[in-house]
Amino acid sequence: MTSTAVLAYIPSPPQGVWHVGPLALRAYALFIIIGIVISVVWGDRRWVARGGTKGTVLDVAVWAVPFGLLGGRLYHVATDWKTYFGPGGRPIEALYVWNGGLGIWGAVFLGGVGAWIACRRRGIPLPAFGDAVGPPILLAQAIGRIGNYFNQELYGRATTQPWGLEIYERVDANGRLDPLNGVSTGFVERVVHPTFLYELLWSVAIVALLVLVDRKYTIGHGRLFALYVAGYCAGRFWVELMRDDFATKIAGIRINSFTSAIVFVLAVAYFLIATKGREDPATLKSNDDQDLDGGEARADASGQSVENSNAADPSATEPGTDEAGTEVGRADAQDTQASDKKAEEEGSTRG
């Protein structure tokens, strides 16, 4: 089949990596970074709107992002270990994060651990923080799926639908097959369901739904984050059923389908039993913000105390009214009287 056989099909990018000297620019990494930046900026605005301190999301992200990347990679390697440790596998490639392969479940779990550490350091409740950053995180996931498009990965079974995705043959500079780092030859190997696109669109729809729910209802204590997790799992479950690439299976079912179902149930249970309503905005202030407010209050109290003291003892602030000054004035008056008396006596004697 050639790329011109059906004009309606979606073409894949000819490549996903561009080399600038020794530097390799990877679309996969680029879209992950873009997603992180957008989620931090938007998440911080949402956090401030709920009563939190500006800049908190970035501080938490410094912990959550590295933990999340580590967790995502560990989950991917654990559930696809044969690729790296099975026959013909190269264990060192388990460290090649830039080649793709981040499991969202591990990323959310360990990313949550990193966020918990940061939230404890800042003195803020993790559930409330999750409610603020839930929609931005899901949007970041959707943006990251564009990287899968450039990598020609996470696609589904063969299809003849007009929105089918063309998967190109890619080769390196020496003509060897290299689906990830190579450049397209123009030959279409197959036409498949763009399941990464299905997940992207589903995620964007859930983001919009979460924003609407958050605006209409007073929801907090981690319940909005639970809705994000449940909504994503529901979509990921049916998307997984459309994929036929290699994956670890249990009883003939892809392991990600099991994970989606289990996490979905847990998220719904949390949503139902968690505290209703929303947190008091005063409880969302960071420790450093509270210390600053306390310092200002102490300074105001100190200033008021000085003013009260001055009002009670006016002589403390008026020059020339202290005791030493009074004694000096009395001594000068006595000297003057003595001089006048002596002058009168001398005048009488002469007369």
C-alpha cells in the first residue's frame, strides 16, 4: 500500500527526531515539557483562586515531576520487562526514557508521593492541592500524547476507517529499519486506529467536564482529583481494548485494562466517602506565607505598644523635660539670683 492509496487517511510525521550537531531534538520530550509547563502555570492560577499561595505549584512540581518521571518509567519497564530483560533484550535501554515508555499509573503514583512530600514541607493539604492541579495534569497528559504520534506508537488495530493512521517505514542513515529514530521512506506499512488520538480527545473532554463541575459545585477534599482519575481510567479502559501491540497480559487481558478497572473503582469509592464541601481558604496558605503574616502582625503590635507608651508618658518624647534638664535649669536660676544680690550690695557700699 502506498501513502496515496486513500487520501483521507491521517499521515504520520516523517520523523520524530531532528539532529542539530550532536544534539537530538525529540518531539516526544518536547511535548512532555510543554505539557508540564502548561500544567504548572494553569495549576498555579487555580491554586491561587482557591486561596493558596502563588508559586506553590512550581515548588511542588520540583518534587512531583522527577518522582513522576521515575514512577512512569518503572511502571513501563515492570509491565513490559521482556522487551528489556527477555531474549534479545538490552537491559541498558530500560534507562532510555527519551525513546518513549512512561506508564501513567506509575507517574501519578510516585508523582503523588513527591507532591505529598512537598505539601508537607509547605504545610498545605495534599487533597486540596490535587483538586487544583487535577485538570491541568490531565491536559498535560493529552499534550504528551502528541509525542506518541511523532514516535508512531500507542496505535490500535488495523482499520479502513477514513481517520485511520498511516504507519510509515522508517530507516536510519545506513538504510536499517529504525521506527523510532529513523526517517520515513514514504512506504506505508499499515493503517491503524489512532488510539493515542482517541485518548487525547477523551482527556480533553474530561478536562472540560472537570472545570464545569468545579465551577458549578463546591467540591474539594480531593474529590475533584478523584473524578479526574476515574474519568481518565474509564477512557483508558476502552482505548486499551482497541490496541493490539505487544503488552503483558493476565488471562488474555492487557494489564493496563486491569489497572484501569481497579483504579477506577478506588477513585469512585474515594469520591463517595471523602468529606463534602471545600476547604477553608485560610488552610491553604503555605508555611512561609503564614510566617510572613505573623511577622507583620508582631511588627504592628510592637509599633502599637510604643505609641501607647509614648501617649502615657509625654515627657519621654519632649526635649528639655527630663529630670536632668530640670536640675540644670534650677542651678542656673540660683546662680543668676546670687549675682544680682552681690551687685546690689556693691552699689550700696559705693553710695
